[in-house]
Amino acid sequence: MTPATTPYRPGQRAERYGFLQLLHAEWTKFRTVRGWAFGMVAAALMVVLVALLAGTSSDQKGSPSVPIGPGGEPVTDSFYFMHRPLAGNGSITVSVSALRSSVPAGPADLRPGTVPWAKAGIIIKQSTRQGSPYAAIMVTGSHGVRMQDDYVNDTAGLPGPVSAASVRWLRLDRSDDTITGYASADGARWTKVGAVHVRGLGPTAQGGLFVASPPSVHGHGTRVSVSTAVFEDLRVQGHRVGGDWTGDQVGRMRPALHAEWTKIRTVAGPLWLLLGMIAVTVALSAGAVSVVTCTSAGCGGDMTKLSLIGVQLGQALVAILAVLVISGEYGSGLIRTTLTAMPHRATVLAAKAIVLAGVVTAAGTIAVLGSLLAGRLILPRHGFTTALGHPALSLTDGPTLRATAGSILYLILIALFSLGIAAIVRDSATGIGVILGLLYLPPLFSQVIGDPDWQRLLQQMSPMSAGLAVQTTADLRDLPLSPWAGLGVTAGWAAAALMAGGLLIRMRDA
Amino acid sequence: MSAPGIAVAGLRKRYGATPALDGMSFTVRPGVVTGFVGPNGAGKSTTMRVILGLDAVDEGTALIGGKPYHSLRRPLSHVGSLLDAAALHPGRSARDHLLWLAHSQGLAARRVDRVIEQVGLTSAARRRTGGYSLGMRQRLGIAAALLGDPPVIMLDEPFNGMDPDGIIWMRGFLRSLAAQGRAVLVSSHLMSEVQDTADHLVVAGRGKAIADAGVTDLIAAASRGRVALRTTAGTHAMRVLAHAGATAAATGHDTITVSGLPADRIVTLLGKSGVPFSEVSAHRATLEDVYLELTREAVEFRAAMPTEVSR
């Protein structure tokens, strides 16, 4: 049976339906989203990247930057600190009647346990900044009373664990740069544990009580421990006291860094971008040195600079990575989760900057050294030999070393510059567009501009032209800026962008 | 715990000329689920962002356990929140997402596996979240909120995109969190979702709390001693009841809502007059009724702008 109703037929009929219509639709989509024009530039670069990828893969392992101690060495500096500013000389005394620790025994299950190097005692420290100089006297989980200073020095005092039955009295005296630690079992008879010189405490240091509970490496991550101590009979003598007692966790940076490092290593994008950066940098450099030849003496030319030309392309991928590190989070709304977990926004931006600088240093070093190696291997085959006045490229040559180290620093600065810009504009496509514009447009303009004074000024101001002056090893007199001053200009751009980004991220609603 | 889980007082905020918050005040107590309801654009999400220190206010305070959010050390162990389940990097697995959050708080990786298990995502935890359904993302968001084992939980529209199984699971889960003594704040623009979950209700409209009371109180107030009557002889029944001094209104093709007379008097009257009826019961208002009555004034964008206008 045929139904009585006639099927609905649309009133309008398309004249044509084909590829042109599809093209029109896509063009409308494209032109109606602001910022996609910028994204196109990035897309073009990504195509180059994919084409050049050699299918290599590597497992990058590493750790984020750590605080640097007074001796210049990396240090661990994380503890809970109840402190107040203490001016001049004087002493702090306290008794400790308990130090208890808990370690994870199962999922979400902390059980009392022993942490041998759990610490509780008195500390005088230059400031609450991580890595600042200090001296401290403390009881420990199973190493008795210790006096420690500046992260590396350790002196043993009274042995044995602390308990209500065996209370430990601790005292720290300051006399200018000399800090003397004493311990006592009864608060009356004191034994000197040690006297140390601590440089840079300043006239007003932060003094007070601290508890530290070091984490232990466990399987895939670190295993946290929690320690608490019971302090009594706190006395501060002599010091001119300013300000109130404040409790602080020293080392807010560490969890923030750890989180940002976990973020960057758990997605595939950053690794691919960095591998791509290495590939395009080395490929362009190798290509550039392959097309030059020298047949007689006096060919001239700056072969170091030519060997490092790949940086001019590689920096684009570094910039894209840096922008995505923060604007990707704005795009998805993930930034709110980040700022909820870490409400100190400047710390978040700093942690991102440090992690980014770390990975770019690693990849940049490979890319730059790879480019230099390509030049060293290829150039002699094209006639650039010692006989014709071109010794093989070598890091023992001062200017070449400067150009190489400078190129790595340049890539790091471009990463920080891009991160700052991305923190300002927040949108990925716009951020990438702005960065690539700021990098590549001034050199184009300076070719168009006829006036030599303006041309020179543009070269001195532009982040790329100025910064890459650091690669020059021949005819330095012709440079608009000296090599290091040029890199300084790039650093200035990076600092300004990061500061503006940091300010805005703090001021704006997330 | 002396201070309430969440205490919000006199929040005011404008986006240009539009007031987003206009004196929002309420508290969220431990041990109960508090529903935070109101039409789109009433200021629910803005309030939550202010509580979490993400948005600044022009006036007012928002405290978690008596402290402003910025002063919390390891904030995720004070309050767990879910604002937007879609806020994820699609290329990162659920486990890795929770892992960086754990690292930001100095928590162990074991805690991550524990919360994944709690929300029932274990089998999918190592898959990229890009392939997750909205319901799975909601579960992941809940896991993130539970990561620090906080005494305060705050969820923005957690029922969105959940299938019926998921909604039933979520209700039970929220109640169990409250039963553990946590303060739980759950926002929704659908009353039916919070009706069986919340004990307490904050109704938001035009940037302020227009009701802040227990669910049973609100329903009792809206019911006002009315009686529901089911009869096939509606006109006759209404005439009889009106004659006896009651107010009767037809609410369906065979239902009438009567006020002004107790149920037993109605039965006697109808029996005497020979009006057939099949059911007489106390009228119980639904939260929908309460909500519609309370927000009638507050709905700014009825019909004309059906889309979400809150930022």
C-alpha cells in the first residue's frame, strides 16, 4: 500500500553541489574565527616539521631545576618554618619532647613510622627563600642531635631519640656571622655541639622553629612523609625582635615545579615539538653548509654563523611550545584547575618558565651542537680547509664557543619571551601569531626600509636580529650591536614580556 | 569544626554594567549536601569561582573553614572542586592528569590510584581523556576533587551529561561524602537532580541568595496545607467545595487542588453530596514548584535568551 502523504521536499534547491561549495564553506569557517590567520603560519611550520621528522624517538628523563645553595650547588630546601625577624645578636632556646613521623602504608593511609632524617629544631636563616644560607640545631628521627649549616655541613651532638622521658634542649647563639649550637638533656648543663660561620645572614635574619620531613624515592614517584614535633619553653634573648611569628612552608616552588614537569612530560606534544626543533635546526644548518663551496683562498664568510643558521627556523617551534604551555590551558579552561591547585599565580608562571627553560636547554643544546657538527663535517668537503684559511669549526675557538653557547641561550630566551607573550594574550593562535610576527617581521621590514639609520635601529631593537648577533664570529665591526649586547636585547624582551604576563595573570580573573 | 565549611558574605561583582553578584550570602555546613540552584546567569558559577580565588570581587568575603582561599596551604586538602569537567588536555590520560595535581600538593601517586578506584575509572585511567564521554569526565573531575581528601567539596553542575546510572551513582556518592562529615555544595539548574540529594537548599537569583533553607521546610511552605482531589465529576465537586468555603482549582483533567478545608471535611462533604471521587491526599509541592515560585522574579532571560549568559 502506498501512503497517502507525499514526502516533504525542500523548497530551495542548490544549483550546484560540489567541491567549490565545500571550499566556500571552509573559507567561511576559516575567516570567521579571529586568530586563525596567525594559526595558519604555525600550521605551515608544522607541515615542515612533520616532513623533516626522521622518525626518531628518545626517552627524555630529567628533573626540574632545583634551588641553588650558597655554595652554588643545587640543594633541597623544604620545611615548615615558624619564624620572626631577628635583628642583631642573641640566642634562641627551646625544648623538644617529641618528634613523630608517619609514612604511607597503603593507599591514602598514613601510619606511624620512622623517618631517620626527620628534623625538628631551631634555625636562623637569611630569608624564607629556598637556597638561602642558614644554620640550625635539631633533633632527628634516628641520628640524635645534629647541627647543620648551609646544606652541606653536619656535626653530631647528643645521641639517642627524643621522647617525653628524654627531652632535648636546644640553643642557637648568634654573634655576627658566628652561630654556635648547644644541646642539653636537662636545660641546665649545656654541651657545645659546634660553632659555624654563616656568610650573608644580614643584620636581620629570620629565626625560629622548624620541622622537616624528607620524602623518599618510591617506585614511580616520591613517597611523602609527615612529621610533627612538640616544642616547649621557647625563649628568645638579646635579639631585637621585629614583627610577629609567622608560619610558612619554605619551598612552595618545589611542588609547583614537580606539577609543571609532570604536565609537560605526560603529553606527547612538547616532546614532538622539541624533536622537531632539533630536526629542523640541524637540517637547515646542514643544508646551508652543503650549498657553499670554496675553491681558492680568501673565500671569506662567517662559517660558524652559517652552521648555526638552523636556529632561525628552530626558534619557531620553541616559540610554539612555549605559547602552548600556557595558552593551551586557557583554551581548555585547565588554567582554572591549575590556579585552584596552586593559588600563587606568580609561582605558577615561574614554575612553567623554569620547566620550559630546562627542556629547551636540553633540546637546544642537541640542536645547536648538531648543527655545528654538521658544519664541521660538511664544510671541509666543500673546500673550506685549513689550507684555504678555514680551520674546522671547533669549540676551542673562543668566538665559536660564544656563538654556540649564545645560540642555546638565545633559544631559552625566545622560549621565555613567548611564554610571557602567551600569558598576556592567553589565546594560542594569537600568541603564536604575535610571536612569529615579532620575530620574523622586523628583519623583513629592515630589508624594505631604505634609510640606513632606521634600518640599524630596527636591527638593534628586534628580538631576533639583535639576539642572533651572538652567532657572529667575523666582521664584528659591522654589527649594529656587540654579540652579547644583542643577546641582552632579547633578554630584555623576555624579561619585559614575563613581567607583564606575571602582572596580568595576577590581576585578571582566571 | 567551628567555622562553617563555606561562608560567603555580601559578594558583589560587576562585569561592566551587568551585576553578576549582588550581595550573595550563605553558608555551607558540614555533614549535609547543600544544593545551589537557580536559573542560568543567577551567579552560581561566579560565586564558586570567587570562593576558589579565581575571580576577584568588588565587595564581600568568601571563606573556606574560616580562611580565605589564598591563605590555604595545600588548598586541595581543604576544598575539592569541580568547575568544568571538560577542562582537560585531551592528550593526557586521566591518571596523569591526577598525577600532576597530586604533585602540586606534594601527594603520593598512590593517592591517585585510590581516587580513580573510588569513582570507578580504573579500567579507563590510562586512556587519553580526549576519548572520554562527558559522564566519564565528570567522574574524573570528582576524583580530582577528592584527591586531597578535603572536608569541603564543591561541584558545579556535576549531573550534566551523566546517564541515568551515573546520576544514581552520583546521588549516592554525594550523600556518602556528606555522611562522612564533609560539607558538600552542589550546583544545578535542574531541581529534580538535587531534590533527592540535597538536605539544604540555597536558591540563587539575580546575583543573590533568595532562599536559604532546609528542603523539607521549603516544600512544606509551598504546600501550605493544600489537598489534592481526584474525581471524574470536577465541576460538581468544585461547586460543592466552594459552597463550603474552600478554594478549589482544577490542576489536571481529573485533579483538583483544594485549600481552606482539611481532608476529612472534604471526604464528608463529597460523600453527602454524592460526588464520586477516587483519591484525596495531602498536596505535596515539588521542589520544582518551590523553585518556580521563588525564581519567577529572578528569571531575567526567559525565552528571549535561552542560552547560558553567565560568564
